[in-house]
Amino acid sequence: MKEKTTYKLIGAKMTKADIVEKIAEKCGITKRESIDMVESVFSILKSTLEEGEDIKISGFGKFEVKKKHARKGRNPQTGETITIDARSVLTFKPSTILKLAVNGG
């Protein structure tokens, strides 16, 4: 007898609406309260990152804003030298606990 194989959907996404729904179900609150809670959390995260501060969530990971200096680059089509402007880049480093959970550990 051939064994049935199950696969996870690649490219499946969880949206903000899905998060709101799961919180409402799990906490036993209304969807409106859940929406307000999720919006508040995302607003706090966004404003903190905009200020250039890092966010570390124990057992989940660290969001870090890194500064990149201006540098010289090259247009690959023309070979022309250009200046790439300084910018801030958002990075995420998952915690060991999250890495283990994702990898089935």
C-alpha cells in the first residue's frame, strides 16, 4: 500500500485579518477588540522602528534597523559609475526557539 504524502502549501500567507481572527478566537474577545489590539501592536512596532530603535521579542526574534552608508556602485548595463545613497535597512534575526520550531525541533 502506497503511503500518503502531505505537503505544506508553499507561498501560503497569513494576513493581518487572519491574525485578528485567531486572536479573537483564542482570547474570547470580539473581532473589533482584536482589530484594535493588532493595530495598536503594529503601530507601536512601526513607530519604534521609525525612530531607529531595535525591537527584541523573547522567544521570537530581533528586528534591527541598520544604517548603510552612501557608496559607489555601477550600472551593469552601461558600466557608468553611480552613487548609491545612504539608507536604513530593516533586518530580522529569528531566535533559536523560533528556528527550532520552524524546523520541527
